[in-house]
Amino acid sequence: MPKKSLKQTNPYLKDPELCMALLYQSVSSSTAVEGVLTKYPKLDEVFEKKLKEVISVHEPATSYE
């Protein structure tokens, strides 16, 4: 059985626009840790909303009581 890529299996990466926005955010934060400043945009409200929708569908409900 051939292995699927992370992009094919990760629900956060299935939407191409959201995938690119998250990639930019990841690259920007990772390079900032190394001391390199980038000009990638932060997630705008549209992508924040999409990300919250994906998280709410795929994140298991947990109780911390």
C-alpha cells in the first residue's frame, strides 16, 4: 500500500488557500526563531475562521474536569 503524503492526510492542509496561509505562518514563525525577519502576512480573518472550522470538526471533544 503506497504511503500518502502529509498534505493528503492532514485535514488542515486539504484546503489549498488555507494550506498556503498556514505554510506562510509556519515559515514566518520558524525563521523568526532563528532571528530572520520575514514579511509574510499573518492569517487574516477569513483564514482564521476556516482554521477554526477545520479544528472544530477534527479535534476530539475532551473534558478537563
